[in-house]
Amino acid sequence: MPAEYDSSSIEAKWQKKWEEAKAFEVDLNKSKDPYYCLVMFPYPSGAKLHVGHWYMYSVPDSYSRFMKMQGKDVFHPMGFDAFGLPAENYAIKTGVHPNESIKENVDVMIEQFKRMGCMYDWSKSLNTSDPAYYRWTQWLFLKMFENDLAYKKEGDVNYCPGCKTVLANEQVWDGKCERCDSLVEQKPLTQWYWKTTKYSQRLLDGLEKIDWPEKTKMMQMNWIGKKQGINISYDIEESDDKIVCFTTRPDTNFGATFVVIAPEHEFAQKVAKDNKDVASYIEAAINKTELERQEEGRKKTGAFTGFYAINQLTKKKMPIWVSDFVLGGFGTGAVVGVPGHDVRDFEFAQEFDLEVIRVVVASDGDTSEITSIEQVQEAEGTMINSDFLDGMDIHEATQKIMDHMAEKGWGERITTYRLRDWTVSRQRYWGSLIPIVYDPDGKPHPVPEEHLPWLLPTDVEFKPTGTSPIAQSKELKERVEKIFGKGWTPEVDTMDTFVCSSFYQFRFLAEGNQKELVPKDIDKKWMPVDMYIGGPEHACMHLIYARFVTMALKDFGFVANAEPFQKLFHQGLITNKGAKMSKSKGNAVSPDDFVNKYGSDAFRLYMMFMGPFSEGGDWNDTGIKGVCRFAQKVYKIIVQNKKCEQSKELTTALNIAIKKATEDIERLHFNTAISALMEFMNVCDKQGGIDAESAKTFTKLLAPLAPHLAEELWESLGEKGFVINQKWPTYDPKLIKTDTITIAVQVNGKVRGEFEASVDISEADAITQAKELQNVAKFIEGDIKKEIYVKGKLVSLVV
RNA sequence: GCCGGAGUGGCGGAAUUGGUAGACGCGCACGACUCAAAAUCGUGUACCGCAAGGUGUGAGGGUUCGAUUCCCUCCUCCGGCACCA
């Protein structure tokens, strides 16, 4: 055995041995106790893996190794999300076809992952740009089409001028493109949509059954945005039309004094025909860009239509106004103005001098007229000036009035959602082609399954122009005419890459099977994913799409579970001076120097030791020496065989370490698990070495965290096979207990002393001994009012 | 504005149900080894104070014998939603 810990030769040696022995290949059929641990797969960009990647992938690998030692048949696959902009942009820049660059990048990344020492089963890897994979992306589209969940519609869509393609609602963050930060524009275009809205309620209900961070569930709930309210129908004086207003606060309807409709509203359009003021207001409002609208702030503008709606409750005439603060796309595009209890309505009323009525008593009992915005902001209280609702709490009143209006036929209870249908078409080359063809009349037809994979043509300049570059392909046109007949044309858009990643969890299990998406028995056995790990930025994108697609697939009868990911964990983000690491920003820190110098194991240990996995943090390498010293110390004590006799101290320390490491890794708190192992090593150091049995147990504890080093230790201890195949140690609770304990003594809540006592000391003895302590006696002159003994911990005296 | 999460030494962070705040590690200081440096090992290290002691977990209150932990008010940071009716 070499005297010094030489990480690079040890790591190369064990990576080779694992590979030769196919140590991490899983037989999906034979596994008895399946555990599917999945980490969100990466884009195979040309850049080398940075520190952020190591964090994201090496830590879940340690968790998977831990579960494997727990006796689970762990499936921990890795694949590549290869379609999409990073690969395509790289191709545009270099002129190399994405197909080739992707292949190269994937090979390089696999080598890097191997150097990390991950237990991926490479025999089951996948790549979304592979025809064997995207055949299923297209198959999914066909199933959505067959089941009426895919449709084509003209309407305003989000268009990113940077990426030159349409985006889904989820991909617009703060008005900007999630990928490239360009300001997103609204454009009227005909696009393919998937009906996510049909699943709004089920997407909400499903959240109750899955073990996800509350934060993420909350984000999805916000995104889906369920609202319950009532559509109140108002008659219009001197008109046969009606205006329907959506509100969640019908309790305040006795305070309604006007109605406001959106510029896009049908009635507004009608009025505009003979009313010049309204017409010009509408034109100006509709032509406003999002930016102009934002600059305007909350200042209210509007135009009076000259018409009045009748409030059935009060028989009051309410003027109907047009204003752009009412959104055409939300609710019914019309609101009833209750200026006393809604901030926007109040602002509007002030601007145009409309009547304000108080219908809720303020918390301080104030029932005076409402004249300031502060009075409006209060939301809770008791009803007033509201006829039969007077004296009721607003919540009770809400129910009462809804019943009343429904009974009279004035209104209809309604539930609305914020969630929109998913725009799946993209005007980009590098994606999965939508498997649709158009007949000579322009009617869409699905490409029959037998023609899948519907191959991406290669005779295309893939530079984006705003329309799909695939339209240039002669080959595709000819292919369509040959199969379907003269005058038939292909759909030339590709699918959002989030479609590719919405079902990959099933394809890992299919092992390339081209007959079914996933074999039924395998699906039943392995799904849902037991542990899914990835960043929180996907909360309202990938994680909603994957849930929606899985629910649809269950409805179609292809899979057994409606939820894809039973447990979800978000790793923290590793930043560099506060900014997310990325190649494009040029702030990615390479782990190579550290790995060369200290080894993959030490680097992995450091990633975990920095803090809880959920927290991430700003990159700083100052602490890496500490874990490196630890690895060296372990090597020195175990490999160089500093033997010593088994002792009570060692056994106790080891059992404490087992307990702590087990509990901490279970909740992915690797930092404290490692510190527990360090503490044990410090005890060994003091004892002058370690006994053979403890060394074996310790090596097992180290195995998930520093996999290569642990194998080397295992071998040096004369053991056969891989330590990673060993069973995780258990501790003996009896051995954790020591004979004596330290009891602290408090006087008036302040610690004044401590004493050693036997574990089974009685309460009376403990208190007596506590009082006898020199330093304590000093503080307890006079009457003792209270004596408290917390078993095995402390004595508290009050004087 | 609304909904989440978080604020602890010089730094990363510990403290699962209220029970000795600061584990573990970095850094720093001193010492040993060395001609010297690195590496390694040892000792110390929240703050104020010579000490006795006092003060300390974003700020201020409260409950309790005892609060980083529970309750109230406020501040700051991060994430999400937002003229959404």
C-alpha cells in the first residue's frame, strides 16, 4: 500500500473496476425492492461541467448510493435533454450540424460524469434528439390529438424576438423570455396548444397526495390560480344587451356604483360604432404596448359609454365605463365597481367623480363615509348599508348573497383558473417535428404511427427567422406528397423541448423499447419516481408539464399513476459572486483544478460539507482543505493500519456516528453526516488508531460520500467485492449511552455549574448534588422557590 | 400589495419534539518540527472585562424556571404572484 493518499490513481482504478464489473447495471425486471432516484437531466452543451453541475449531480449520486446500501434496488439513470436552443445556437455559431455536436458533447459529458464517479446505469441512457426517443415525443402528440387535447388556434401568443419563436406562458418571466431575457411581444399567430386547462382542478388536487416542498406546491397553486366567485348578469337600460361581471366579492354588491368593461369587450365594440369618444379610447388602449401600459402605472383612464346597468339589489342605475385596467382576458372582461372596498375601483371613482358607498364596517367601528385609500384597503369586517346582509360577517354574507342571486337568476356561481393552455409549437429547427400534415384544403391530419419517427429533415439552413426553417426542406415536402398525395403539405413547426422532458421518466424504464412507451409491468413496478431532484426554477414549467402529461397518459390507459414524482427535492443553487454560473456569463468555475489536486472524492465531500443540499451558496474554495485533510486522515488511520484494541470509547463513538450519519443522509443533510464522521475520526486519532471491525463499519459509512476512497479502504482491509454492495450498518442504542452524564445547573435561568452523575441518578439526588456545587451555592442564598429536574439534562433552581 | 422561505462568531454552518447557543470545518494566533518555508502535529479562538461577572441567535415586546425554537409588532434579504375583479 502506498504511504500517501493518491486520489487520482485510486479513483481511476475503481472507476475502471466498477465499469468492468457492470456494478451499477440494474435489471428492471428482477429488482425486488425498486427505488427510482432521478435527477433532472442536463443539456449537452459544449462546455465542460462546472462546479454547479458537480453539486447538482454528485450529491444525488451519494444519496442513491446510500439508498443502495439500505438494500434498495436503486435505479439512478442519466440522459441528455439534447433538443433545444443551446445546441442549436452553438450550431449556428460554429456551422456544425447539431446532430454531430450533440454526439460529441454527449460523449465528453459521459466521460466527465464517469470521472465524477457516479453510479449511473449507462446501458439505459437516452437522448431526446435521438429518433428512437423523439418517435415517442411525436407519438405523445398523436395521442393528445386523438384525445382532443391538442388543437390549433389563432390568437395572441408570446413571441420572443431573441429566440425568434413563440413561447408558452410559463416561459415568460416578468415579461421576459426565460431563456434569453428578451422582452416578449404579443403577436396574433396560429399555433398548436395542449389543453392543460382541462386538468386545472386535477393538477391542484394531485398536490395533496405528493411529498413535495410546500413552497413548490404553493407556487403551482399560485400558477394555476383557482378563484371561486359569481358571474352577475346586469340588464342595460335602453338596450337588449346584458353585461356579465365576474366577482369574488358579491357581498359588497350593495356598494356597487358603476360597471367597467375592457376595451376588447363586445359591448364596448358595439358602443364604439356610434360613439366617437369610446371608439378613440378603445383604439388608443388596444394599441398600447405592454411597456407603455407599465409606464402609465396605476393612473386610471376611461371613457363613459352613455349606458347604464341596473343593480337588481338596489335598482340603482350604474354608469358603464370602458377602461384598460379591466383585462379582456380575465374573467368576463367586465367588473362591477365597488369603490368603497376595492382599491382600483376607488381610484377609478376618484378620477371620474363616481359615488362611493361604505358597506363594510372598519375594524375600529368606523362607519363614516369613505374618503381615503387607506380606508379602502381593509378587507375584513361586518356588513352595513346592505339590507338583509347587515350585521353579517363578510364571509357569511358572500355565501348568502350568492345563494340569493343564484335563486333569483341574476347570477351563476363560477370557478376560474389562471392557468392557460400550453403553446407547444416552436418556429425552430432543432426539435421534435410536429407529426401533422395538411390536406389540400389546409385541414390538419395526424401522421399515422407507422411513419414514426417522423424524421427531422437535414436539407435545411437552421438559422431562425421567425418562421420555421423546416419550411425550406424539399425532402420533407416530397416525403409528404409521396405518402399522402399531391397538394398535401407538412407542419413545419417543432415542439417545445419541455414536451421532450415531460415523459422521459418513462423512457428510462423502457430501455429503448419501440413497441410501447413503457412496458406495463415495469411502469407498475417502478413508477412513480421515488425521489426526484432538480432546481426550483422548474416549479411552474417542467414540473407542471410533466404532471399534466402523466395525468393524460393515465387517462389514455398507457400508465398506471397520475403523478410522476412522488417525492421532490430542490437542491440549492451554487452561485459565483451572487450570480448563477453559466458559460454564457463567463462566470462558471471549473472543478478540474480542484479534482486534479484533491481528487473527485474530496471535491464531492466538499460540495456536501458546504451546507445543507437544499441551500446551495456562493462558491468559495477556502474550506476545501478541511475535507481534504479528513480524507487523508482516514487513509492514514485505516490503510496505514494504525491498529488499536477495540475500546468502549471507540464503540460508543462509532455507534453515535452511525446514528447521526443515517438520520442526516435520510434527510439529505450531508454536511452534518460528514461532520459526524469527522468527529469519529477525531476520536480514533485520540485513541491512537482504529480496530479492524470499526474500520470496516466506518468504511461503509464513508462509501456513499467518498465512493472511491471507501472501495480502496475496503480492499486494504482484506475484504472482497465492492463496499457499495454492502449493507448499511445499524447502531445499537444501548451502545450510545454512556455510564455517566453531565448535568447542567441553572439558577434563575442562568447556567452556574455542571456535574457528572450516573445515568440513573434520581431527581432528588440530582437536585441535592446541584445545590452542593460551590459555584451554585453562591447563587442560591435565600429561599428556593422552585426546583426543576429535566432527566439527564439539567437542574433548574429558582430563588 | 398578497403568498412562501430565511436572518446565528471573521467565514461556511450546527443545535428533529422549548433544556448548557456556536458541533464540524475554514481562517486566525501562539507553540513543536525545520537553516527556512510548505506540509504535519499540539494549544487557543462569540463579544466586553485583569478578574468576578456581564452581554449575546435581524430589532422591540410577550409567554415560561428556561426561548435560535412558541406568540405579537417591526426591519432586511431571497423566491413566487400581481391594475386577476
